[in-house]
Amino acid sequence: MIDPEPLPHLPGCYLFKDALCEVIYVGKARDLETLWESYIFGLCGVGEVYRRTFSVVVTSTPEERRGWLAEVREIVGRRFPARGGEG
């Protein structure tokens, strides 16, 4: 299991990478630490992605909208399909 450094209670963007350092998931959070705890305890619906995750890259932002923009830039820059669900 991944045990990242303590995360801030700030909004931001995060990348899940597999063992080959390929980005397999891009997301945003209103509160990075709370979101991470939901992954650890299996409360989010990305269990399979989490199981394949080898490392996590986190970028905190001062405002929620900047976290959203960071997520969009990562998705567009990597040509990922847009993810559904919570906006």
C-alpha cells in the first residue's frame, strides 16, 4: 500500500502512477487529505486503479478552481478521456 507524506487540507490535483511510472488516473480534490483517506478506506469508486497504483504525485493549490484547472491540464496534456462522475 502507498503511504505518501502527510497531505494538506487544501484543494489540488493528483496523479496515480503504475509501476512503469505511467499515469493511470488524474483527479482533483477539494481537500487532498480527506480524499486520500477515502482511498485508503475504500470509500471511492476507483478500487482497481488504486490497487494498480505504485506512486502518487500531488499538487496542492490555494483555491479549488485552480485544482480543477490543474486536473484539466493534466488530462488534456496526456490526452486522457474525460472522466465521468462528480464535477
